[in-house]
Amino acid sequence: MANVLSTDKQIAVISALAEGSSIRSIERITGVHRDTIMRLGVRVGKGCASLLDAKMRNLSCKQLQFDELWGFIGKKERHCTPDDSLGFGDVWTFCAIDADTKIVPSFKCGKRDSALLLRWQRESNVISRRSVILWRRRCTHIQELREIIRRLHGAEATHVESVAVKETFQGKTVWEGIVEVFDLHGHPKAPRVYAWSHDTGGPKKRHVTVLHVAPITSAVEAVRAAIVQEFRGRGTAEES
């Protein structure tokens, strides 16, 4: 006779997964083996995806907002080696959220690159071609900053987040833009670095990096330090 989980057990397991509990903690709490938990999660997930595809059609969404959630499979990206499976490392869940109803008409999981966005565009109508182009430019920009960080600071960098910064002085905006935040791996002093670029009026952009070393502990403080050092004509690592 097959050992089938009761409905109550299945609900308890899925509820715990939905709340973000780990598989091993659910195993300890419910007494259900972790392999069974994973199989149940996959089966329910496929059912949810089928329901989403069937019901989320001809929606009257007027404004969609996009968000991303970070996770990893097997191990974090910075711990992966060439011998590891290609499926290991960082994985991102991208969600389209209706601003009015908070409904999620579409989502996609995978690596954080333009290829994922292209697949998402082909499979749904929530992303425009222009969004794909902008995303591709953004991925290229972040890769350029990673290369610059590697050359200037001799360490590998993992992108963490993007922070919008606006710095004013006496009521006037002296700098406004996006600061990219990276975790550093192998740097002797700083665990993190802040990087950005801006036009100089010429053919090349100016790239700036500021290490996360006291008193610099945020993107805003990094921009302020770069502005001060630029006026003083010293210090911040730069590359044209």
C-alpha cells in the first residue's frame, strides 16, 4: 500500500514552504522526509504555474511594477567552481506586480541576465522590447564596473543592489544617479565597494569606485566622499 501523505500534512508542509521555512526545519517539525517535501513542493509548484497560465489572461492592469528576489541553488555564486553543475549558484525570481491590485500576473526564475528577460518577453506580454534593451545595457554596465573593480582593487565583485542617490548643496543638485553596490571577495580591507559612472562630455564615461571602509558605510556617504575628493583633487580611485 502506498504511503500517501494526509491532506493535513500536505497543507502543513506547503504552508511552511510558503512562509519561507527551510526544508530541513519542516522535516523536523512535521516528521515528513525532506525528499518527500521537495517532491510535494515541485508538484504543487507545477500546479500553481498551470493555474497561473490558465487564469492570468486578458487582465486590465494599468501599471505594472517589477521586483526581484535573490536566492541560490546548491551554493552561492562566489563559492562555485568550474567543476560544479551549471545549475548551481545564484538564482533570481523576477515578478511583475500590478500596482493597484497587487496581483502577480507573471514571474520568471533564472540567472540575472538579458537572456532570461528575452525568454520572459516571449512567454508573456508584460515586458516590452525596450525593457529588454534597457536591461541588456544595464547588465553590460554592471559587468564593466566589475572589470574596473577587479583592475583597481584586485578583487572579485558580486553585484548586490542598486541605490538611487541625489546629493544637494545649498538647494542645488550637485550629483544625481544610480550607485551600484558590490560585495568584494579577497580584498584585505573592504567587504564592499560602491561604483558608478557618469558622462564627461567626451566619448568616454568616467567610472568611480569607493571602498566600504569607515567612515564610508553607505552609497550616499560614498558619493559625498567622491564629491569632496574631486574638489580637493585627490584620493578616490577613478578610471576614464
